Amino acid sequence: MALAVKLGTITTTAADVYSYAEDDMVEDPLLDTHLAHFGIRRQHLEKTDQSMVELELELNQRTAEWRAAESQGPSLKGPGLLGLTNLGNSCYMNATLQCLLAVPEFWTSLPDPSQSATPTTDLAVQLYKLLKAAQAGGVVRPWMLKRIIGRGHSEFSSGRQQDAHELLLHLLTLVERRLGNEPGTAFRFTVQERTTVGSRTNYEQRQESVLSLPMHGVKPGEGARISLDVCLAAYGAEERIEMNSGTAVKRSGILAFPPYLWIQLKKFYLADDWTAKKLQVEVDVPDEISLDWLRVTETANEPDVNMEHLAMLCDMGFSRELAHSALKTTDSLEGAIVWMSQGDVTASRDEEVASLVSMGFTEEQARRALKHTNYDVERAIDWLFSHPEEAPQVEDGSATYELIGFITHMGASTHTGHYVAHIRRDGKWILFNDEKIQEASQDLPKSTAYMYLYRRK
């Protein structure tokens, strides 16, 4: 029989023991013997931190947060309502998946799972099974999906509590690398940073999937209430950085907006004792937002290659397209000539190229990335996304959004507490608390949430 003991519950008189076979808490008459095997002797323990019970009491005192996990509404069942069993500190994953299930574009662009030769280890198959289970309704234990998501990751493969924001970014990265570029485009937007030092201005662009906002003016240890507008204004404000060459003025804006916008509030911080803690802040969040004022209209007009070298290569008889590709790949005239003379652009690596093309990149982009990474597809993907000028273009649209979901974390840090999700369907808010599904309370706890999901209107 496999037993697990929650380390935070061990005291000189008691401990919480979980039995996987019985799927329940049990009493272990040989607990002292079992703990001694791992060098833990309860009789010699000295208290150095809060126990789980004390932490729970502390969290319960924060009633504004814990309202998120409470609802007086009736339990809900039926098609489209899927409960996810907590597999042991997996509420962060459950809440994130519930929000993703509210985005049809994420699921309709997944590849056909019927072609998989290894369904138990295939991410597409397990996501497809989750979607089908959600359509039917009921409760499932997403063991295989959690195992696939956590494979090779020191944190997500463990049974410890994790950050829902980091899990979302990790999952979207897995989807992009293993299943193609399409599913993640529902959330992807382009950020442009403009940095000016004296008379010189530099533009940098990158693609993001979550808009992370600072908690402007909020100090650790002090309770506060601010508005989302204040956080957005802090994100778009000018930042002055003193440098040896002068004062750099940096400003961020959004060049292209996504169909669905994730917003994360930076509530967690590293305390002086190097422990992760959470700011005591409530944020007034509207049901509708318009972010046109964050839209960037000014962009760099500088050529991406040396135009003099491009003209020289064209005079030598190379086509303009081929010469342009060679200069972008090698960044030098001599290197471009060698690169083209070796025929690297037309090298036959059809399988690797096709893999990248299926993610939305052009054949030229794919071959250039593979050339830079010795034809390693995984490294080529990293190279492409670290060079935003090579990434697939984000289709821009309206910057007006409506709130359709949010994730709340209840606890003092990322390593403790509990996550739940609220999703709006047919004008009503529904609370997803692991396997429990209920109508949300009328007093919707939006102000204490950690992440928000908006949909373009």
C-alpha cells in the first residue's frame, strides 16, 4: 500500500497520511517507524514554522479571498460542466484548464489525435480527451495529462503547489513545440519597447501570451485597494534608467492585440528572507476594458540588412530574395557569399522544414532557423521565437474586451493555498473548485483574483 505524508502536517503528536489505494486520508499505526526510515523522528522535532492548521487559520482570516471558494448557489451538473479531481496540490492546473476550456479557438486548432501511435504520452490525445469529457460533463482525474505536462519539469512533475501563471506559460510552450503554432495564437500579442538615449531610439518587438501588470504603489505588508486602470497606466508609463551614456527613456506598448487577452497581476514577490510572499491588495476590475490607448503606432523604419551589401550581392548575380536571406542569416557579406555558394538555402531537409512550416512559419524562415541550429527542430523553434522578426505575424484586431473568466489564488505565497476558477457562461458566473461546480455568489470576488481572461468584443 502506497502512503504519503504531508510534511507540513507532521508534529510530535500527529500527521496527515494519505492512502493512494483508498483515495482518502487514513491513520498509520506504524507512522513513527515509517518516518524514521527517512530520518524523521517526531519526538525530537522543534517547531520552526507555522503548521498547516495555523496556516489554514491565517488564510481563513482573509475572508475576502476565501469568498472565492464559497458559494451558496446550487451544485451544477450536465454537458459542458466538467469537474477535475485534485490530484494532490493540482488545483493550479485545474483552474487553468477550466479557463482554457472557455476558449473554443484553442481546442479547434489542435491536430487530429487519431493519428497518434502513443496516445498515453501524446499531449494532443490527452487534451482531446479532456475536451470530449468536458462536452459530456461529469468528473475526471486528469492523471495522464498532468504527467505529460510535468514530464522533464522539476516543479510541475512534483506534487507541490505551483503558480497558475507559470503553468499556463509552460503549457502554451508545450503546445507550440509539440502540436504546432496555431492553438496558442488565440492569446498571442506583440509588444514593442521603445528606448531612447539622447538622439538615438531603438525599437524591440517580442510576442507574449500574458499581459503581466505591476501593482503600482502597493507595499509589502500593507493592505491596499487600487484599480486595474492604475496597473495598466503603470505598464504603459515611461521608465527612466540612468546609464553611463546618459538617461534612457523606455516605454512599452502593444503593436497587435489578440482575440483573447490574459492579464496577470504581479502579486507575488521575494521577501528579504528569500521566501515567496503575496501582496495584500484588491484590484477593482471592470467587466469591459478598452486598451486602444496602449496601441503602438510608431515603429522602426530601418532596413533589417546592410543595403550596401545587398546591392553588391545583387550585382554579383544573386537574386534579391536569396541575397536578403543570406545576409539575415549570416550578418556579413563574406558569410552570405559562402552560405549561398554552399547551397544551404535549398538543402534537402524536407521533414524538419515541414515540421516548422506546420507551425505557421514560412519555408524561408524554417530553413534559416534550421541553418542557425544545425537542423535541430527544438532549438530552431527557440531561435524563431527569440527572433520576433521571424515569428508568424500576429493578426491585429479590436482592443475592446469583455471579462469571461478569472483565477483566484487563496493563500500567502505560491507554495501554499488553493486555486479556483470563475467562468461566465450565458450571462451567468460559474465557480469551478476542482470537482465541485456551483453557481457563483452574487458578490463576485473579482477584486481578489490573480489572473483574468478577456475576450475581444
